[in-house]
Amino acid sequence: MVLDRREFLKRAGLTGGALAAAAALPGCHTLFPPGYTPKSTILDGAAADSPVDTIVIVMSENRSFDHWLGWLGSHQGYVDAGRSQYGKFFSINANNQAVLDSPNGPVATHHMVGWDAITNPYRGCDLSDPNHGWNAGRAQRDLGFLAPTANDDVLPAGYYEPQDLAFTQHFVKRFTVFDDYHASLLGPTWPNRHYLHGAQSGGNKSNAFPAEGFSWPLIWEKLAAANVSAKYYYSDLPFAALYGARMTPFMAPIAQYYTDCAAGTLPHVVMVDPAFNGPGQNDDHPLADVRNGQAFQRSVFKAFATSPQWERGAYISTYDEWGGFYDHVAPPHFADDRASTVDQDDFSQAGFRVPTILASPFAHAGMVDGRAYDHASILRFLEWRFLGAPPEGPGSAGDTWFLTRRDRYASNLGASLSGSLIDKELYFNIDLPIDPPSPACGTAPAPLSTMARSVLEADDPAFDELAWTTYLDRKGFKLPT
């Protein structure tokens, strides 16, 4: 169980107006382990001279750090390798072992495979998709993950071990992992995905869909204005379509991503979304089979890692939000234009940690970057590399490189990259076998995307499915059948 909000704020020394002020503070964690000093970081040089000019971003769905990567904390080989390379103070804040309070008594966190509470550990069958809305997230923060108002059953207590994640277990040990990277908001999918595209959710707390779409400025427009090439590749349901016709020039089906990788013609900035829908769903959203997600991650990464652009590239894998799963770290606050001392209206309140890995020939193998980040930290990396932002800090009066206060004050995710090539080799079998997915739980998948269906959770307003489908049809995107 995490600290309740009052105790968390008391220990942090944050009460009243101090809370809003704290939102402006940069991350207070250490970038590198104490005693380890790299020869250089990529931020030491001028952005225009950076050896990295192609950045691929993949955002999957609804998994917390401890649920997905908590095993790293007790993986002696991983810890020993880190201490050997980075010094005796190397560590990772990962722990999937806890006892959670519930209305029916204490519940220990449990390895999903072999847990008698579920019949299909790779999907979580027999249990429900954990709650992860605005109100449920606050209940999890204050009362615990299995409190009556936080979740409906015990699935949030489940976790995976490395052998369950055929690709991730090698991927995370080969590159750099972030153990203090958080969802941007303590809320559901859409608001968090908005922060990746525009450093705000427009004040939206839920996945509600306004008929007029969303109109605030986006990183895509900033990049286009600076003549920086960028592309959003979608698998089935394109989230970027929510922003209307202005996104059309940036969008392409995922088949084009693989073609562009092979040809070495990827743009400077790339986002790739998984399939959110149907039998091919591979976004990791419960109750999808995580083995489908592993195959997707491997496929997208392999295409980039074997492309001509890998040697000057960076690949970021992250998740939109924690999905209601247990994580032991209390979520922090970040600078935000909509920060408030009223908890229900406080957009400075980040969500729980999500699994995030940075892969690159310039990334340190088996490294842990311990600074506090969120999705706006990815934007800050792009803004430094392509839009004239300083390496760190808010810049100067009159600057226009940022979108909102959130990305202006965000820590730069690229800070842990080396200023020179480390190693372009992978050192693991990129074609490692992944078991096929199991049949869907009980019934065939509904035709509407899980990303869209997630708005039906109890603490979100009713969702107008017709408005969603009509909007996409008008924009020329057909839902799979």
C-alpha cells in the first residue's frame, strides 16, 4: 500500500500553497549512480551537432512499473552487473513484493503465472480490467490499490516475472531503464496520451470525446514549423485522428513504418501506436494477451535496430498510464499550467510509474536513470534536439520552443545518453521465440477499440460511441470489423 496523500505530503513538507510551488521544482533524483561519472552526455554538446537525429517513440497501454519490471530489484545478475559497471551504489527502485489491504483482508502481491485467482495469467481472465480513472487513481494513492473505491478485484496485485516477458526481459537489461518515470496525470488513457502529443490534456480528466475534437497546439505543429520531419504510424485506430485534419499530413499506416525502416527513410521524429482492437490487439491493455504485446514490441524495435538509421537513433518504449496495477512509489507533482491546491482539479499531480526504456547505440547498457520524468520529458528531448530548447531548465523570457509549463520545466529524457557511440550491437537474439497468444477471455473481442471502451469505467462520464465512430468515419478512418 502506498502512503496516503496526507502522510505523503507531510513527509515531503508540502501543504497548502507549498504544493503548487513544488510543482515547479525539477526532479530531485540522481541521474547516474553516486560515484559514477560518464565521460560525456549527449546534452554536453550543441543540439545541432548531436549524433542522434532519429527518435522513435512507442507508447503501449496500462501497466505499472512494479507490475511489469518489479523483478529487476531482486534480479541479482542485473544488480551485480550494474554495480560492476557503474559502482557499488548502483541500484534500482523496483519491488513487486507487498501485502495490500482489501475489504476481505490482506492480499499479497502474486506472480500472475500459477496464481489460482486467474485461469489465464497472460490476459487476467476471470478478473476485470483494473480501475484507472481520475477518482480511482486518487483512491489508490490515498487508500491503497485494493480499497473498495479503488478497484473491483485483486488483479492489481498481480505481477510478471522476466520469463513471462520474452522480449522485455532482454531489452531492459541491454539498455537504460527509468525507475522514476510517471504517467503525466493520475488519470486514464486519453489525458495521458494528450500529454505526449501536446504537454496538456486541455483540462480533460477523462476519455470523454467532444464533437469538435481537441484544438490545443501539438508538438507536431512545432516540428513542422521548424521544418523537422515527423510521422505518426498507426496500427488500427489512430489516436492522432482525434486532433482532426491538421494531423493528416503526419499520419501513415504501420506497414509504411516497416518500409521506411528498411529503406532508411524514417523522418526525424516517429511515433508508433500498437493495435488497440480485435484479435490482433497488441497494446498490452488488459485483458489483452501480453505475448501479443511482446511480439509487437520486438517487431517494431527490430525494424529500427536493423535499419540504416539505428546508428544515429534513439528508441523510447513507454506506457500511457499505470492501468490500476500496484506500484510502491507515491506519484509526484510536476509543473503545470493547471496546477491547483484543490486535489480534484490538480493537473500537477502525476500518475504512478510506468515501464520506460531508452534504447540506442548511445544508451548505457544496464543503466538506471533515477530522475523524475513524465511524458513531457520526451517532448523536452525533442525540443532540445530540434526546436532550440536549452538542455535543461525553463530557458529565458520570450522563448517559444515549449508548448506549456509542463514541458518547459520537464527534465530532458535524453540526459542519460552518451555524447559518443557506446555500442550498436544488441547482444541478444532479436528473433527469440514468443509463444502465440491465447483465445480471448470468454467471448470474442468487442469491435470497438479497448482504448475507446476504457471510457466506460465507473468514474468516467458516459461515452457517446456514435460520436466517436462518426468522427473517425468523417476523417476517413474505419474501425476494424
